[in-house]
Amino acid sequence: MQVFNRILALAGLLGLLVVVVGTGRVHGTQEPGPARETIVYSSIQPSNWDLYLFESRGSEPRRLTTDPGLDYNGVISPDGRWVVFTSERSGNPDLYVLDLEGDSRPRPLVESPALEDAAAISPDGRRLLFVSTRDGNADIFATAFRPWNPSAAGAATNLTRHPAGDYNPAFSPDGTRILFSSSRDTTVATSTGAGPPAAYLASELYVMQADGSDVRRLTHHESWDGAPAWTPDGREVVFYSQRDGDPRIYRTRVDGIDGSAPDPISAPGEAALSPVSAPEGRLAFTARRDDRWTIVSTLPDGSDPRIESDTARDYWAPAYDPDSGRLLAHGPGPTDPASRFESDAPGDFLIHRPLEVAMPGRRVSLVGIRGYLPAVDPTSGEVATSEAFARLVASRADGTGKRVVFDLAGADRYRGPDSVWGPSWSKDGRWLAFAVGPPFASGNVDVDIWKIGARGGEAVNVTLDSGSNDAFPDFSPDGRRLVFRSMRDGNAEIYVMNADGTGVQRLTHHEATDTMPAFSSGGDRIAFTSLRDGNFELYTIAFDAAGRPGAPERLTRSPGHDMHPRFSPDDEWVLFTSQRGEFSDELPLLRVVFQPQPYGELHAIRPSDRTVVRLTHNKWEDGPTAWVSGVPGLD
């Protein structure tokens, strides 16, 4: 099926991979008060998910949440009163609780600077399980469930404490055991392609005691097994698996020996995810039908399929009220067409309200946007970005006041020779430099660097004579030079030239790929990413007093890829994208929407002591950035 098997060409945008808990790493923390510095970053994520409650099969659902952010993965307490769900309304995924019998306004239940997701409530209603990245990667935590006293959920115990990703816990019917999925036994291999392989960091199913002891593996397959749920008698587990291509629902015994050969339940050739026990002894899950994700139920053997939701929108992650049989699911909420920003995941330009994060010695405000590869005008706070690689636009950070700066294609969501992308804004606010040509093209494809007045005027091709792939320009602080990546000598290398295209100088000489350069705020260094040591790492080159470049110095060391560096305004930190915490959820559950690389998270490294700070915690692709200070309209 296309939604799971197509090649995701956008995946080259952010970073590419993997795991690691580096020494000296700390987490950014949220603090109140105005931020003095702002990081504007691009994020590829859905637009407005809400929770919907069906009182009966096929009835008109009641929309439970109204925030324009993402609300998803809801569960209902055993007494039918409480809904616990994940919300990103603050800019960070946290757990919220909603009282179905009282005040319907959602309230925070479990908050931290990290991700909290995938809530599960024990059958007696006393304990709460959830996934969190607070210890560096996705682990399963347990705490008391006291929805009337959210502060009681702050002290949680890490039950898995494993460097791999652990996801989607589920209590057994008697509350003594916990099912979950994990990538702990998955072979990790570096990927340099345009997105992760289908089985990259794939999870298997595991069971453990409720206190986290006696972990035992249930399934053995190279592809994804995930989203496990118990059958009502506690003897079997239902789950999705991609062992036959598209995800399909299967069943296997918990205490038997048939985990390597489970029984298929859902129909072949129809993608299906997130199975749960349903009323009347049935099994429910979300299935892809007629280009729509719909909640479907069957008898335990897969017979007698019927639709449980309506077909007005997509619905995912079904959950039932154990007492009344009401159905809870999440799906797209209403959006305003007038504020739509074109993208592979279109929606409002501003992803979330500014999120303040504390770093050592400073506070920064994170502003997530839907445009690709943003640049900020230091004099006005306008953000320039590529709108779906079709045109160069500029707007305020909230998306208002949008204007077209340069457009050759004259079409939406265009990718080709006239694509405009990768802008850099000069520090005096007068000029924008950008690439024109197919994004992600090979070295023999003509991609040029252009320059235009930020308020309009005639655009000039400053690499007209190169006849090769030139991209990723970045202005020097004085606006006189541009550093860029070029394949003009047969390989991706770093170059610098005058802003009018003259005086081209090659800075790197290596057979591996060097790309994505950025000038330091002082202009005495550049940072770039290189594949020269087997995976993408960050490097710097310093210029001496005469402007001569030194040898590249390696800045980061991790098993995965670190990409898209940007210096802080005082040059004490280098911001970049990385996947040091692995996935935060199972890949098939994320790819129900466009999601090429759901492991790009923002990090910053301090070159003086190699301290690394993780700044974003979510399950989406966070990418290229701009870091500014004291800019009107942002600070």
C-alpha cells in the first residue's frame, strides 16, 4: 500500500538516524519568563488532531477537544469517568485528563520537558502507565492514577530503563503483567539513504511483571510487531505486524510457543493497526479502506467485519469504555483554509505557540513552523522559508503577512528545475540567498544559488557558470561572502565565494560528502556536516587572521547522524538535528500521515566542553533552524 511503501523523498531534509546517550548530555527544561533568544525550526507533523467519542456504533461522534494543536492516543478509565490523552497544545507532548462527568476542560496530568505519551490505566483504576523520553529515550513509566490530583503523577518509576525504544504498554486483565513493544533486540545499522529502511529499529513484543521484572520476548520477526493488547481472558495478545508487507492484525498466545507463527485476523491487503478488545466479544482496530482510516471490528477469528465509526474523517487508536462500550478515537479536527500553508503536511504555518526552554546559562524560545529550511531577518523578525519547495515566501513568525519573494514555478507543491528552497538572510536584512533547482538532486543536475533583495527586485543567479549542483548558501555576518555546498568538482564539498559569485574558494577536500555549511556569528568559523567517518557528524573549520581556512575539526561523535548545524548568536553553542534518542513511537503508527524521518530532534552542543542538550521531544521530524537574539517580533 502506498501509504507504507512509497519512497519518501523528503527524508533528506533533516538528520538521518540513530541512538545514543552521549556523555555530558543534559535535557533542556521549561521555565517561565520571556526568552531572550529564539530558535525558529521546521517541523513535519500533522495539523490539528482531536478526540472523538461515539456513544454507540456509527453514531455522530462528540468532539471532546477543541485546541488547534495535536490531541491523540486517548484511553478511558475503568469507571468510565476519565479520559487520559496526549496533547501537544503547549508545544510539547504531555498527558492531559478530561472529566466526562464534570468539568469538560482538559487539565495537565503528567508534564515534563520530555515526551509523555501512550497512557494505559490499570484494571482497578489505581495505576497509570505511559511512555516518556525523560531519561534520554522512550521508556515505560508507572505512577499512581489520581486524576483529581494531577501533581500526584509527577513521581513516576521507570520500569524498562533500556537504551532502546520501549513503546505502547498495556496492563493484563488482572493487572499483574504488562505487554509492550521494544526495539531492544533489533540489529541497528546506519542508513545513509532517503529515509529509514522499512524494518529500521523495528519493535518486537515483550511481556513483563507489573513491577518491570521478568521481561520475556514474545515475537520474533525482522519487521515491525507493535501496539499489543490483551484478549479479555489474558491468554492471548493481539497486535499488528508487517511480516506480510502492509501492517495486519495477528493473534498469538502469551504463554505459548507460537510467537513466531501468529494467526492472522484482519483481511490480507488491507492495512490495519492498533487492535483492542471491543464489546460483544469482538476485536476492533483501525483499517485503511477507500483511502480512509476507519474503525472496524470483527469476531475474534476475523469474521463478520463491520464499521464501528463513521466515515466522515480518518480515525486512529480506538479505545473503549469498559463499562458502557462507548468508543474513543482521535482524528483530524477542523482547520482554517485561510491560514493553510502548503507543505507535504499542510496546515497552519505556526506549529505551536512559543515554548520556552532553559539551557545552561540561557533561555531560548522554540518556535516551530511548517515551512522548510527557515531563515530569519535579524532586523524585522520576518521568517523566509520555502513553501513546499515551490516558492520562496516571507511572513511573520505566526504566518500572518505572508508575501511571495520569488516564484518561478507558479504552482503549489512543485518540485523540479524551478523549485526555490534553502534561504539565508543577510544580517543587515537587505538580501536573501537561496537555491533554485530540484531538491535532493544528484551532482550532475544543475542547481544554482540565487540572490534577491529581501523586499523584492531582480533576482540574480550567482553560480550561473558552474553547471553543477550548488546549494545550502549561508551569508557571512558582514554579508560579503557566502559559504555553500557544491558538487562542481565531482563530489559534495564546502566552498566560499563573494556574495556576487566571484572569488570561489574550495574549503574541504575529502572523498566523502561534506554539506550543509553555516557561518559562525563572528564569521571566524564555519560548521558543516560530513559523512567522512561513516555517518554524518558535525565538523568546524576556523579561519586565521588572514582568512586562511584551517583543517576540519570533528565536533560530534555519535552512532547516528548529526546534521544542519547553526551557531548560537554568541557562538558558544552549535544547534543541530539528530536522532540520539531513537524513535519515540512505532514507525507504522506514525506513517498514517506523511512522516519520512520521525527521529529528527533538535540538539545543541557546546564546543568548549562537548556538552549536548536535547531541545525537542516528540515523535515528528524536527529540522533545519535559525537561532537569533534580540530580534523585533520574536523576543
